[in-house]
Amino acid sequence: MTRKAVGYARVSTDMQDVSVEAQLDKISLYCQLNDLDLIDTAVDTDVSGGIPVTQRPGGASLIEQLALHRRDGVDVVVLKLDRLFRDAADALNTVRSWDKDDIGLHLIDHGGQTINTKSATGRMFLTMMAGFAEFERGLISERTAAALQHRKKNRRIYSSPPLGFEADDWGNLVEHIEEQKLVFTVKRLRKRGMSFRLIADKLNADGYVGKKGGKFWPCTVRDICRNDIHETAK
């Protein structure tokens, strides 16, 4: 018996490696070759993969289609794991929930392999490969944090220059004397026990402006107090 299927495609602003059209073409071809009746497709454009699928416009449409056709037997077809899920834990939890409703997941290209969670082998591979993907993301996060800390320690540009510094022509952070005085004032007030909000209110009342000319907010003051670059490379 031919099972129904709903396809899902997504591209985000930071990852345009495979267009929506290309994803949908591959989904359609996969369904034809695997005797799946592609009844609908859901699409999200300019949507980050960090957003839960239920909070994406196309993702919400996908969930609605699954609920509508659940009794008839329906599967989800997607090009890659990261098009649909935030991380490995999200993928595994969702697939377990879908299993209870007889909803299968088909990954067309997961490490060069196709995966169908309706089979025990497919579920095993998904668990293993999702775990390795999570491990790799963790390593990347650790490397990024270490690189950022190194740049901060050596007063190299790591984002927009923080209050108290400006960038020279070689990408080094050099002290901005007037802003350093303001940073000192902020930290002195904080040591006296003033809250971030009270400090922000005082700075605004005294006519100070932020790095980009705007008002001071409690979160701005908090970031100034917590930024350890002021204590590094003395």
C-alpha cells in the first residue's frame, strides 16, 4: 500500500547551500522512486534552524498536515537532518513521538546515505549519526569559544569594539581614554552596590551616551561589568 508523504524544505539567511527548489525536486524524485504519494510540501525561507519546527510558518503547516493525515499513514520527507531539526536531541525526541503515531521520517541525504525511520536499521543509524552530529557541533562551539577568548586576551578585534576601546588599522583594540573613564565609573558604581538599572538611569540622567550614541540600558551596563577584556593584557 502506497503511503502518503509530506515534504519539508528550509533555507536560512546563514546557509544557502541548497535552494528550496533543489530540495523540493529531490524530495519529489525520492517519493517517486520509493512509492510514496507526495500530497503536500511545506517550506520555510530565511528561517534559522535554531527555531523549533512548530514555531516556523512552514513547520507549523507540516505539523497540521501530519495531524490531518495521521490516521491514513503519512511520512515526512526532508533532504537533510538539519533542515528540520535544531539538534540531535530534538531529532530523536521528535522521531520517538512520531513513531507512536506511525509517522516515518525519510532523510534523503544524511552523510551520503538515505535513512527511513520506519525500519529498525534506519532508527539505529539516525540515533548514531545524530549523536555524532551533536558531538561535532560541540567541538566547533568549543573551538569558537577558545578562539574568541584568545582574541580577547590579546586585545584583537572579535566583534564590534566594546565601550572603552577602538580598533586600529591592524585590527588591534586600543584604549579610548574618555570611554575608559566611563567604564571605570560604571564599575565603581557597581562595586558600591548599585543595580544595573540604577546605573543606567544615572548615566542617562548625566547625559552620557552609549558606544553608538544611544541610551544606556540595564543589559548594556551588565555587559560592561562582565566584559573581562578590561582586565586582560595589562
